[in-house]
Amino acid sequence: MKSFIKIFLLAILCSVQQTGIAQDKVIETYNVPLSQPNQIGKLYVDLHNGTIQVQGYNGKEVSVQFVETEKRQNNNNDWNWNNNDNDHKNSKKGLKKISSNYIDLEIEENNNTVYVKGSHNRRSDLIIKVPTNFNLKLKAHHNGDINVYNVIGELEITSHHGEIIIDKVGGSVIADTHHGKIKGSLVSVTPNVPMAFSTYHGDVDIAFPTSIKCDTKIKTAKGDIYTDFDLDLKSLTSEKTTSNGRKQIKIGGWMYGNIGNGGEEFLFNTHHGDVVIRQL
């Protein structure tokens, strides 16, 4: 069974003054039935520009909401390439500005897998609800904060300009970003499955159940390592003889240690930041 939705919609909203804290505004909601609702499915999301929030819930379909975030409400110039052109600004004097939200998404369901792809032309901020037991593959680039809450499965999360936050998730996680922290809590861990958490600018701060068993591989070039697990870290030393007969010794880089009796490798890597491994 396969269903396909091509969404190309211009939603125009008038600006409204409100008191209190600004909240995400839901512009459109698209409910996607699953071919096999009683089995575990998978969600693929690929956004060139925008944020992704995924929430697990007690349901049997995938709900995709296109939202206007608080940050975007305060700055609607993401793609205004001539925003600094004085002539362009002056030509609009005396005219009333009407906020517009241009939706350009592709949503496809095929054999219990839901694909969501955003256009390169405009920013897309999404809140997606999936059944609690669901596998995820999420990818974002510009303005690419990714948040996952209450989902149990195989979670593969990639950003470039954005932080990754995972809260009350379970299963296994591969999380990678460049500009942003990685912070999360895992309430359960799939045994004998490796994990990796890697960034360049930001802390890596992950909480695990006290019962985990893993081999850790940790590196931070300009930060420190913190943990409340019983973890004795050591760096490896390698020796070799060069072609001209000189002896070369390399010390450090990655740090290695076991939690519990050891097991599959859990990798933690950052350059500008600390690594924190906590007990739940």
C-alpha cells in the first residue's frame, strides 16, 4: 500500500498582537495512515532549512504539523536575500506587512515507512507525532534544531547547524551535529547495539539507566569529561618505526573504559565542549 501527498500551499496569516509568551502556531496538520498500523514503522525526515520535533504518542498514525515557531515569528527574513537593500526597503514604505507562511512539503507513506521532505526554497518547522514504538531517521541542515521525545526504536539523527535534544527515549541512538550541543536521556537501551554521539561545537551530555553495560570511546579536544558511573578511563599508546628507522610513539587522543562488564561501543566525541555521561 502506498499513499503520496504533494503539498504546495500558500497560507496567509494576519499579524495579531497577543499578551503572554509566544507559542508555536500550527499552520496545517496532515494525518498519514500507516499500511500496517499494528507493526513498528519508520519515519524519514529530510529538511534543508527548519526544525524537527518528533513526539511519541499512543496512536496508530503519523501526524505532521507545519508550525510557525516563536523564533520564526520574531524573524521572518530567513530567505529575504535582499533584506539589506535600502532601495528594496524604501519601496515598501507606507504598505502594511502581512505575515505569510509558504508550505512546500512532500509526504509519502510506503509499506509502513513515512517520508517527509522539505523544499530548498523555504523554511519548514515541523512537529511530527508517531506511535511510541517507531524507528526514526531525521536530517536537518540550516536552523536545524532536532528534538525527540518519548520514542523507542532505532534513532538516527543528523543536523549541521543545530542542537540535538532527545528526552525519555529508548532503544539505540546515533546522533551527529556540527554546530550545537547534544543532550539526552535514555530510559531503556537495546542490548548489544553500538551508539554514537558526536558534535564539534557543544557539550555531549547523555543520561543512561544505571544498568547499562558498554565499552566507551571518548574524546574532547578542548573540554573535560564528567561521569557518576564507575568508569576508569585510559588512553592508548601506540609505537611504530618509521621508514627512516626512527621510533614513533603516539599517546592519547581517544580515551577508553568500560561501564559494567563492558559490551558494545558507545562513542562520545566533541571538540569545543565537555562530555558528560550521567546515571538516570
